[in-house]
Amino acid sequence: MPDTTDAAAALLADAAAQGPGDTLRIVLLVSIVGGVLLAWFLLRGYRTDDTDAADEAGRGASGGTDRDMDRDANA
């Protein structure tokens, strides 16, 4: 059976000579995409599209947000 330590040492030396370019690019790209997805997931919870709940609470259009009033004016 061939000695694998010499082959592994040769592969590691070759990888070290080339530098971390490709690996660093992949890590950077994955972290950016992950950050965008995390921001989307966290920020989507702040949407206020539930105007039916405001009507049920008795506030109606007079107690809604500015966004509700703008939408009612454009309707």
C-alpha cells in the first residue's frame, strides 16, 4: 500500500502555494447571500398588511397608520 502521508503533504504544499483565493471567494459569497436572506426573513415580520384586524378592533380608517390612509385615498 502506498504511503499517503507523502501524497497528502504534497497536496497541502501545492494548495498553500496557490493561496486561499477560491475558498475565500466562496466563503465571502455564501456569507453575503446568507446575510441577505437573514435580513429578508427578519424584516418580513415587520410588515403591516393586516388591515382587517384594525377594523375588527374598532379603529377603522381614522385610527390606522399613514400607510392605510394613503392606500384608502388612492382607492
